[in-house]
Amino acid sequence: MQDSNMEYKNFLRKYLIYMIILTVLAGGIVFLSLKEPFRTKIVRATSSENFTDEDVLTELINRADSHNDNSVLIIGDSIANQLFKNLDKDNDSADVLTSNAAFMITGQYVVFKHYIENHPECKDVYLIMHPLSLSRNFDYEWSYKYSATVLAKNHCLEDLEPSTRNTIYKMYGHLSLTGPFIYMIQESPVLRKLWLNYMAMNREIIPLSSTFELADMYMKNMFDICNSKGVELHLLSTPISMGHKEMIENITDDYAKSWTGSVFPDYIKDIYYYDNAMTEDLSHFSGVYSDREHLDEMIGCVYADEGILLGMR
Amino acid sequence: MNLYSVFFVPFIFIVFIVYYIVPIRYRYIWLLISSLVFYLSNGYSFVFGLSACIVLTHFSAGFISTIHEEKRRKTAFCIAIIAQLILFGCFRLASNRGLFVQLGVSFYSLQALSYIIEVYRKKYPAETNILKVALYICFFPTIISGPIERPANLLKQISEGGKFSYSLAHKGVYAILGGVLLKTMIANPINSMVDMAYSGYWQHTGAVMLWATILYGIQLFADFAGYSMLACGTANLLGFEIAQNFKQPYLAENVKEFWDRWHISLSKWLQDYIYIPLGGSRKGRIRKAINVFVVFMVSAVWHGSGFQFIVWGFLHFLYQFIPAKKTKYLGVRVIKSVACFALIDFAWLFFRADSLENALYILKSIFCQFDLKQTTYYGSYLLGKSKGELLFICLCVLIAFAVELIHEKGITVEALSTKIPLVVRWTIYIVLTLLIVVIYLRNYGTGGASFIYAGF
């Protein structure tokens, strides 16, 4: 019996040592992946290159917070971003704060809200989104990285409706939206890879009650704020490839029944469809069609009735 | 949680420490709690299938043991078996349609059936303590993917209480390390390659599909043998010795021998509870052939519901008629082993394909659109990996093969390692652990987190 006890203690000691080594090695890799010079090497060794992109959306919120006398705000998804990016550099009355689809309507709303609070001279707000971006729900692939963490890091979750906050906390967990965790997730591609994949494999998406549930909620908020401040809100669709036409048709009825549909009835009706040959991913313009010259031409075609947007070119 | 998940590392550490603190006569309770936590961490809905199986097994075995009249005893036994099969059938059918998936139901049902049969045959007395029966059925190292245990082995050890044995625990650690290495270094990296080939089979050349099928044979072994090693090693840590499930299967010289080496616990189960009761080889050649056919059809249905599994089972039935003569010449043995692998891998094609139609399409492309030149020119054989990664995988497969050869000679890696100085040994442990962590991180999210056999 005593021998067995001794053997057990001996084994346990080695087991403990091994567990400590394992923890140090695993923790060490994650810790070293936070900063250079090890970051790049560890990212390569662990094949985490796809998780290295920088946080560019924080800059948008910072720009929305910084005061200027501009009177036009353009926000929207990555297609809007492709069309209007940098056009505000030579324009002294407009700010282009376009982002991407994963920032979702919630992110657009936060940028809008901050902008309106800091820009009393604002007269026109253009929200330019693909209908599939407008109706987007929180997921584990992109929304955590591009929406939830960005908003949490910039203390903007409070700007959202309580029901949306609950959804975000329920899906991603409180801990994953706190300061140190966000810092580590943003800085360590290895940790980001682990966490995003873990969530995608183990958690479930909370479905929307209707296709445009989130869109309705935040469009209504934006509409009310605009009305109270005397700002005109424009909801416009990005140009859409023929390849997406069927998907748009599938949600047309849902849109017509939504609150947004009742206030902005022409949003889907006015969609400009272009040939699939102009895009590789059916969303963004590619090849020669992504040149500035062609994009300006496209703005001219799609937004012929919007003088302000035409003037941006 | 499964035996390969990250959470299993702290889980087994806590289970291990508490297990040996608890007095020996109560250890089975701690193990039962741990097993339930482990199993139900995968989904609370799994409690239905498991509890139904436990209750049915315990009471039917208990009832059978109290009847002395042979006819009544047989009737009770038949009812118990039919009830178990109905339960199993319902859960399997529902699982196949994705309605009410019950993880590990194929494994623990066979284990439960084995207990009822052994009690009926009076080879093992009915256990009066339902908690011990429950632990026998849901013992966490084996519940998800086996090995399929027998009451004479596992239930007996549960009743006696697991005692710590240094040599057994040491053996267990090596088995766990071996299992993790097989899964991390071979099964998981190959998984994404095979998936890529089979999910887009219509766009690959025959050469790529043949290559993917060969890889699948390797992946299946590394995945399932790796799991079995993890299961055995974990049980060893807790003082249990459970059935060996693999014995260098790809070194078999013929398909009959292959089944003595591959998924041994299932082969033995089918042999003891189906083949022999049907008459085995005792009732003439035709009857033997029918019995073998029944066994392989049961095995096929147990593995899956599609027609491709039936074809897989039928192929193995046909393979049984190939003369199995052992040879002492190394060259001939090598040729026979390679030929045996080719036959088995051919059958794996049906096992892996999503449907019989897909399998036939793939076969056609292998025979009619091989196109080796295009495959090598465009590097499509890499199947999403870089050349360096593929070389590393090949190196790992070669090392695993060398280890299999060593095991075939009756030498264990554990025994070899004791000859290495302590410092060198621990350095190897650390390097291997670092390698496991890095490769684990590399493959995380590529779909290899679960085990292939957990899906059956």
C-alpha cells in the first residue's frame, strides 16, 4: 500500500511537471504571438496568416468623433467603400466613413450617431448598402471581428439597443468583449484564430425574427435622430451584379413588409444591376472595372439623381 | 468535449487527482460523475438515449438473472435484445436523418448488448448496483468511439475498483502521447486534403482521387487507432486495462488477417455474438459463407445507412474467399501486404464517398480519367497543402510506419524509451509537446477536431 502511494506521488509529480511544461509552451506561444519579433514567425508556424488584418474600423469611429464643418456623411459597406473611398480628400463638405458588410447596420448606426453628435452642420446622410449587407445578422465568421470587438473596444456597445447588446453578449460571451481579451484577440492572430474557430464550431447563431429586424431597428433610430436634427437621411443600394439578382428578389417581399421598406420604398426598386463580367466575387468590381475612372462612371450611372454623390467624383 | 479536445487536458488532470483521493469503494461514483460530465458536455439531449439504454440494460439483465426456467429465460432474453435493438435502431435512424443525434449510441449499445448476452449465458453475474452498470455503459474513455468493452473485463474492474499502478499509468501516458501524435501529425492534416478531394470529386482527375483514397486509408487508421490509443491510455491512467483495438492492421497479409487487427473489439463482438451463434464454420461451407455474409452486412449497416456501406461490406465479404496462406519470405510478405492494402483501400473508397453514385463516379474517374501528367503539372495532388507540408506529413507517416514495424516485433516504444537517459527523454517529451501544440494550432478550425468513428 505504501509502495503504491509512493508510486502515485512519484507519478503525480511528473504529471504536474508535464502539465506545467504544456501550459508554459501553449501560453508562451500565444504570449509571444502578441508582439514582434516572434509574432510573424509564430503566425507562419501556426498558419494564422488569415487572422492578421489590422483594425481599420476604430479609425472610422475616431473620425466620426472628431469635429469639422462638413455637411455630408457617406457611410456604407465595402462596395460603397470601393466606390467612394478617398473621394472626400478633395471635397471640403463631405466625409466618407464607409466600412464593410460585417460592420453591419449596427456599426453604421454607431458611426452615424457619433458623427451627428459631433457635426452640428451635417445636413445629409447617405447610407449606401447592398440589401444583403443591410439585412445581415451577427455571425461567428466576421461580425465578432469586424463589429462586436470594434464596438466593445471603443466603448460603443452602449450606443446599441439593449436587445442587440444582449444578443452580442449571448453569442460571444461577456468575457470575450472585455478590454484585455479584446486586446489579445486583436494583437494575437493565433488567439484570434483559436477563438473565432472555437465559436464557429461550438456556438449557435441567434436568428433574427424577420429578415430586416436589425435594419428596421437602427434605420428607425437613424430616421428619428435625423428628423430631430433636421438632417436628410438617404438609403441607397450599391450597384449589384446580375449574379445576386435572384437573392435580391428572394428578399424583396420581406423588404416591402418591413418598416424600412415603408419609409424607403425605392431602395430595392432603384437597384442598378451590372454584368457579372465586371466582378470576380459577384460583389466588388474587379480588373479594369475597379479603376477609379470606371468607378466614377459607375457612380454617374447608379446615382444620377443624387447631385451630392455625383459631385464627389 | 472528446478525448482530443483542449478541455480534456484539464478535465483528465482533475479526474485523475480526485479519483485517487476518493476511497477505493467510492471511486466508481466519481468516475460515473466524470463520465456523465464528459459525455453530456457534448449536448444535454444525449441524456435520453444513454439513460434509456442504462435503465433497459440494468433491469433486463437483472430480470433475466432471476429466472431459472430455461424457456422463460430465453423469452425474457429475446425481449430484452429486441427492446435494445429497437432502441438502438430508433436512435440510429433518427441520427442518420439528423433529427435526434445520440453521440456514441452505436458503441454503448453494443456494449450493453454484450452485458445482457453474457448474463443470459451465465458467463457473468448480473450487477445489482445500477450505478456500476451505468459506468460500464458510459465509461468516458470508451463511450464515444469504443473500444467496445465486455463485462468480464470492464465491469469486473469497475466492481473491484481501479487501483493505481505506476507501470500501467506509465504505459497509459505513452499511449496518450502516441494517440495525440497520430491524430495531430497525420489524421488532422490529411483530413483537409481528403475533404477537399471528396467534396469536389467531379473537378479532380482520377489520379488525385486515387491519391486522396490512399490518404483516406492512412487518415482513417491514424484517426481511429489514435482515438483508441487515447482511450486505452486514459483508462490506464485510472487503473483500468481495456481491450486493444488495433494491432498493426496495414501489415496484414490478407483481408482475413486484417480483420484480426483492425477494430478488434467490433470484429470480436460480431464473431462472438453473431458469427458463432449462427453456426460459424461448423455447418458446412455454404452455411459458413452465409454467416460471413450476415456478419459483414451487420457491420456495414452498423457503420452507416447508405448503399455505399453495403457495397463496402459486400466487398469485404468477397475478400474473405481469397486464400489466406502465410508465407515466411519477406519479399512475398511485403507484396501481399501491399496487395491487401490495395484491396482494403479500394473498399474504403465506398466507405468515404457520400453516396454510391459518388463512389461510382470517383471509380470511373480513377479508371477512365487518370491524367497523372496534369495532376503533377498543376500540383493538384497537394490538395491545399504546400510541398513542405506534404513532405512533413509523409515523414510522419513513415515514422508511424516504422513504429508499427517495431510493434510487430513485439517491442514497445515505452520499453525502448527506458533505455534513453532521463534528460534526453524529457527533452524529447518537450520537443514533441511543442510540435503537437504548433501543429494543433496549424490545423485548428480545419475540421479535424472530432473523430471519424464518433460519427457512427
